[in-house]
Amino acid sequence: MKQILIVAQREFMVRAKSKSTIFSLLIMMVLILGGGFAVKHFDLFAPEVHEIGLTPQTQSYSAVFNPELSGLFAAQSGNETSFKIHDYPDDTALEKAVKDGDIELGLGGTLDKPVMISDGPVSPTLSLAVQSGLSSFKTAQYLSGLGTNLEEFTKATDPSGIQVKDVSEEGGLLGKMDFNPRLYIGNMVILVVLFMFIITAGNLVSVGVVEEKTSRVVEVLISTVNARRLLTGKILGIGAVGMVQMLLVGAAALATMIWSGMADTLQVDLGAYSGWVVVWFLVGLLTYLVLYAGAGAMVARQEEIAQTVAPLTMIAVGGLYAAMFLVYAPNGLALRVISMIPFLNCFAMPTRQLVSTEMLWWEPWLSLGINLAVLPALIWVGARLYRRGILSTSGKIKLLDALTSGQK
């Protein structure tokens, strides 16, 4: 155990003092803090505001653009859209305001025959919202002329009471009205940070192994420490560096989310979720590092590392992309299955825990159990590759030979 700790301490001090490690950590923290500053002070997720102009002849249509005045005929164009009304004396002034860019759309003409005035094509979304609002307004006028009680009519025809039941296998697809940009960006930042630190730590392990082989330092180390303890100490040391980086960046991200107000939009316990993110980082780190070390031991030159570790990197990229793109279907079958697969669950499960509304409490524990059950086999493969390749300087070793042949 003492030998393992000595190797781990050596690896930790060498990697932690590296200028590239310190520089990349500082850049990551600056980017996170800068992103939080932008969200807080530039209101990046503010609802889109459409500037609308009216004349005295069309002033009655102001209720169309104000949901608070009438739920019956207000223009509906999504939760992220609002309208601002400007008054002009006539159509001439309205047209001038549109040409000058003071307003996006003018509503001239008369109450019976309104005319939309624009400088170029009107946005389809805005056009549909205005037309549907005007149509509802005229319907309300007609019903009022028949003596209909508009309040009772609105209650009787209100569609908000209709329940929706999705029986498809991809149930839980986020609709346009449910899309939360803060939630999406927060999930993407978490995934990218996990991916970067896991892959960076893996590359550090593989590069370190090759450096020791080419400099023949490993021959001195092996004479005093056996290969299994050397591998364990190397993984613990570099893993500790990655863990410190993750905790520092995570603390900065958590503070930024609270400071910028993004935390208020998340429907999860930030403390518990942060703990799970650390768990998935450790699981992913152990899962990948042992194989990165074995892959590094199979080559004799640093130029061959990228080709050897490419399959591991592609698996990690697949898990990252799956979690990023399936965030729109957090309750779907695809993400549920992926979140149970080792190598992929360290990316997919944090996404589900953040955005899913149907995940059961035991699912993260099941995924963790599956990964821990597979981990001993991965450690055996990584250690075997490491032992067979660490003293070989004759060239690149084939995977099958490293796993089956005896040590010479």
C-alpha cells in the first residue's frame, strides 16, 4: 500500500504542477464565470419582444396583444414571446415607423379591414399569431352582438383543461412550449465538463505510460514496484488531479448558477444532484482510465497513442452526443437504455436526473450497480494489457496477443 501511495503522490505532484493543467483549469473557470455574468447582466434568455404599431382606427386591437386584457382573443405565440404597443396618428406615420425600423409590424386600415404593414416578409410565427388573434377578436365581437356572455363562453371553450396522454415509446418529448434554454445549456455544460476531464485524464495516463517506456524509467520502477501497484498508483494520482479539477470547476459552476439565477429554473435539488455528478465522474474516470493505461502500454511511441485510444474516445463521444441530443426525450426508451450501459451512463444518467420527470429513484442506483459489477473485468483487462506491454519496446502490440500470450 505504501508503494501505491508513493507512486500516486508522485503522479499527483507532477501533473498538478504542470502548466498546461493549471492553464486549462483557469480557462475553464473563467469561461464558466463569464457565461454566468453574461446570463445575469445581458438577459440572454429574455422573452422575445415584438414592437407593434396601431392607429386610432385599429386601437381596439390592442387587447389582441395583451393576454391580461382578454384570454379569449389574445395573440398566442409561445411563452417566450411578448408584444409592445406603439400608437401612431395615421397609416402614413405607421408606414414611416416601419420603414425607419422603429417597429416590427404595423396594423393599419380599419377595424373591419385591418392591414398588416411590414418592411419585408413578416415572420411566419408573428404573422400566424397576429392573424389568429384578430380572428378571435372578431369572433368575440360577433358573439357579443348576439348577446353571448363572453366570460362564460371563454370558460366553456377553454382548452387548458384537456389532458394529454402520450403512449408512444418516445414519450416525454420536450415540446416547444416546455423547452427551457437554461436547462438545456446547463446540461450541455455539465456534459462537456465531464467529457473533457475524463478524456484529459485518460490521455494523461496513456501519455505518461509511453513516456516511461521510451525513457526506460519504467524498468527502474518495475524493479522495485510490481506492475499492478504501479498501475494502481498512477490511476489514483492522475484520478486525484482530475477530481480536484472537477471539484473546483463544479464549485465555480454551482456558484455561477446560483448567482446568475439559472438555479431557480432547475427542478432538482442542486445539492443532491451535484453529489451524483461527482459520483458519475468518478465512475467514468475509473471505467476509462484503466483501459487508457492499458492502451498506452501497447504502443512504443507517442505518435501511435491517438490511433490506439481512438476506440475509447469514440465511445465517450458517442455517450456525450447521445446525452446532448436525447435531452429532448428524457423519458424515452433510447435514453433509458443508454443510461444503464457502462462507458455511456456517466453522461446519460446525469442528463436524465436533471431533466426527466418520470425517472424512478432506484434507476441511478441500478445503473451504478451495473457499472461497478463490470468494473472488475475492465480493471483485469487494463491491468493485463499494462503488464504485457509495459516492458515491451519492440513496437506496437496487438490486442489479442496482449490478452492471450504469456509474458516473455
